[in-house]
Amino acid sequence: MKRFAVLGAIVISGITAVGVTAQGLPGITEIEHISGNVYKIFGAGGNTVVFVRENDVVLVDTKLPNSGDAIMAEVRKVTDKPIGMIINTHSHPDHMGSNNQISEMSGSGVQVIAHINTERRMEAATGPFGASQVDTSFTDRMTLGEGADRIDLYYFGAGHTDGDAWIAFPAARTVMAGDIYAWHMSPLIDPGSGGSMLALPTTLTRAYYGMRDIDHVIQGHGGVSTWEEFRSFMQFNRALVAQAEATVQAGGTPEDALEALDRAPSFAVFLDHKLKPGLEYGGTPWSRALINLRVVFQELRGEEPQLIMGVEDPHQH
Ligand SMILES: [Zn+2]
């Protein structure tokens, strides 16, 4: 709970959903068309995906608390249909914070869906915003609807948390990855919510080979990647864990492992020293790689892995 509180503290106080939040996080920006009936709204927490079905609208993730009005204002730019369903990628408050508000605004009948481990966390009422109801959960895979309305939900294992759902829209050849893939850099690992750096490469590999015909990967925060970019992200995280294992065996440090990874030119984008424009919290890709090496070292040594929000990047520019 202590670790969850650390993450909650980032987003707990005085939130506004438009412009810049009270924490200085970027506010909501104009809804963007991604592909087919899939749109994305950036800001005020994680990305919100908007999927327009024949009779209603499905939202994936609902940002920080009190973002409901701003989200709905963007949805209304593309459709007048009612919200029928909310799917949450995981239990962090910057992804499900406005579930209750949007459900209330939309009247009864908004169905909330999440992975079973996420359901348990959302309903436990131990987070900074209290409980949030989940109506339907899934364990490995679930398909909703058909044709243009079809949604495939997948769970491939732990990474960012132990409830990271992947939400695919086959007609749009698009998947929403959630925070297991954010900002095209190694993801934040939240061990207090069951996250694991050691598990991450296997989870990403299962996702890469387990989903078919995807062209667009929407990240939990930040932008949209190609399937090929997602593959390079998978390969980097696999290399990071492999390098950590080799370095632990050789008696080295996370810094030694990072130096070895830095020698591979193909990994440059994942070890960059520039802050991503619009980044809400955390540091450079290089600092996240070092954090995740520290986390996986803890896991490999049988220590309890810790949530590490930031380390200094001496070369940040
Ligand atoms: Zn998260």
C-alpha cells in the first residue's frame, strides 16, 4: 500500500482537467483520429481511447479524477452517441480516475470492464480515490461484438502491473497497450501492483506474437507506434533483462549493464537523454532504463522489488 500511495501522491491533489493540471501535468488536448472508428485523447493522465460503435461509444481509460467534462467535450466533437462501456487498462488512478464521474454523467447502463487483477484493485477502495466498480472482468481473453464493432481483450502477463489489459480493435488494426508501453521507452514498473521487470519481456513477446494484423499501437501515455516500433521496444526490454542477468552473474552493477546496452546503436532511442515533450512524470529514457535495471537486479537477487519513480540523468538535455 505504501508504494501505491507514492504513485497516488502524484495525482492526488487539486486536479483540473483543462490546460495544465495543478501538478503541472499536461492537460487534455484535441481529440485525434487514429484509424477507422478509433480516436485518442491525450492529457490529464493517461491516453483515453474513444471507439465509436454502431449504437454507442466505448472509452478505454478515463484519466485523472474530474476529467469527465473535458473527455466528453472531446467525444462530442466526433459523435453524439451515448457512452455504453468503459474498459480500463489497469488500476492506476490516472487511467480510471473519472470512471465514476462519466458513469454518473451518462446515466445508468455504463458497463465497466477490466482484467480480473485490476478489478480486485479497483474495487478494494485502498487507493487515494476510493473504490471504483467493475461489472465484468476477464482472465486471458475476451471478445465483445462483431464486425466493425468487434473488440478483443487480451492479457499476456505482468509488466507495469499484474493486470495490464491489451484492447484490440481488429477493424481498425489498432491496439491500446496501456502503461506497459508508454512514451516508447521502458515502462514504469509498479511492484506494489504486481508489476515485474523480469516478467515484462515474456509478456511483451506473447503480445507481439499473440495479436495479429495490428498496424497502430496506442501507448498508455504519449503517442501511437507502428507494429515495427513495438517490436523494437519488445527487443530492447528483452535485451535489458538478458544484460541484467549476465551482469548479475559477472558480479556487476546496474550501471555496468546500462553501459553494455549503450554500446548497441539500435537501442539509442531507448537510452536517449532528452525528456519526451509532454511527459507527465519520470525522466529520460536513459534514466528509466537504469531504474528498470535496478528493479530487475532486485528481482534476480531475490530482493523485494521497489517502485522507483525517478533517478537523475547526468546527461539530460
Ligand atoms: Zn499506470
